[in-house]
Amino acid sequence: MDTMRDRFISTTSQLLDEEPRLAVVLADISADGFAPARRTHPDRVINVGIREQLLVGAGAGMALTGMRPIVHTFASFLVERPFEQVKLDFGHQDVGGILVSAAGSYDWPAGGFTHMAPGDVALLDTLDGWTVHVPGHPDEAEALLREAVGGDDRVYVRLSLQENREARPVGGGSGFSAVREGKRGTVIAVGPMLDNVLAATEGLDVTVLYATTVRPFDAAGVRRAAGAATNADVVIVEPYLAGTSSAAAGEALMDLPHRVLGLGVGRAELRRYGQMEEHLAAHGLDPQGLRERISGFLRP
């Protein structure tokens, strides 16, 4: 099966044939994959080289002319390094565009910490007006990308090598979807965390919500799920910085007695980079680690 990044390249290349105002701006990453599209659309597939500030600025400039830019590179080079350009060139100028990242929190451990961005969604949370998608399967990535191309807003699509075995319906403003229902608490699984969450909560009397669009946060959906439970206890399992969505969940439940546990990537840097599966285990995001922390949190 193709990866989310593979699907992004093939889908975007097709969309370039269908959408005359669509453009793609690259900073070397994935340039080989877009080579055929660049030959067909040399004026709308632009590789600026390893110049991430220019990458974002060029995309925003295209948006000012009425184009719909897709700006793409690794998450650390797309959100963190050119953050000022994201803030000003897109936000301050109030133009829309689509940022599509790859290699988020620990997708390519051999690249080291320079190629990891566990804080990308938290950083975007400091800005207004961004929709954030975290697909858990290539089919979901394609659906969310196609939906984003048709709009004019600011969208961040976070792609990962980690993925769930099966795709689920996404998009359309449907909010978080219930995968399992229970009475002892609510566990929100974000994107590629779903399979591990389902394995970790097997046999536990909990509701599992699946989230691929995390901003805007589905406060109403969380409120319904938590309000139907005996205890308003919510666990959020995210593939990026732990606690990123805890404040949003707290706001959703502010009129209820509640507890929120945010699980995700820890702040401590893991300097023995290893493999992705080892990072999951080290951060407690494998099924065993998740079960221990979820069951411990929900224990009476």
C-alpha cells in the first residue's frame, strides 16, 4: 500500500490537471515525486530549494494573486523554521493556503531531532484561523486534501508514515466519530494513534472517539461523549506533543466536573534515535504503554 506521502504526491499531481488555480511549492523534499507534474505544469510546480522561509513566502504570494498554493516539506522545516512567515505572510495578510507536512514527530529517526517536529500543532495553535487535519490512513489523507483544495482557508495537513490498518470516513465537518462506546470515560484517538488506542482499550468500558480534524476541535462531540459517561474523564492520545489539545478539551467540559489526561510525545529529546516503533514505546504510545496509563487514569 502507498504511504500518505505517496498518496499526497499522486493526488496533487492529478489535481493540478483539474484545478487551474492550484500551485505546489517545494523545498527539495518530494521534488522527485513531483517531477512529472513539474514537466506538465512548470509554472505551477515550483521548487525553491532548501529555502524554507522563501517556500512559505512564495506560497503566500501566490495566494495574494488568487491562486490556491500547496506548500510542502518536512514538518520541522514547514512550521518551525519559517514560523514567522507562516504567521505574517499567511496570517497577517489574511490569505489562504495548504501546508502539507511529512516526517512529523518521529517518522525518520535517523534524521535526528532536526527532522522531528512534535510541537508543530501546538505552535500553530498560537495562530488564528488554521484548520488542522491529522489523517490516519492514505485514503483519509486524499479525502482531506481534496476537500482542502476546494476552499480558500488556511489548512495544515499532517502526514505520517504511521497509519491505521483501515480508513474511516472523514471530512465534511463531521467532527469526531465514535468507534467504540462505553461508560467509564472517553478516549480520543488522533489520526494514526487509533489502532494502538483500540488495542490498548480492548475490554475496557470506554468510549473511543476518532479524530482526524483536530482544529477546529469538536467540543460538542466531546461534550456529548463525556456527558453520557458516568465520569467526565477524557484521555487524548495525539501523535505529537503531549497535552496539545488538553486545553481545548477542558474548555469543552468547563460546565462539567472533569479530568483530562493528555498523552503524546514527551518534551525530553530521545537522543538514541532508533526506529519509529521504539519512539512509540519510549513515549508510552504503544498499546502496552497506553493501556497502563489509560487504565491507571480511569481506575476508581
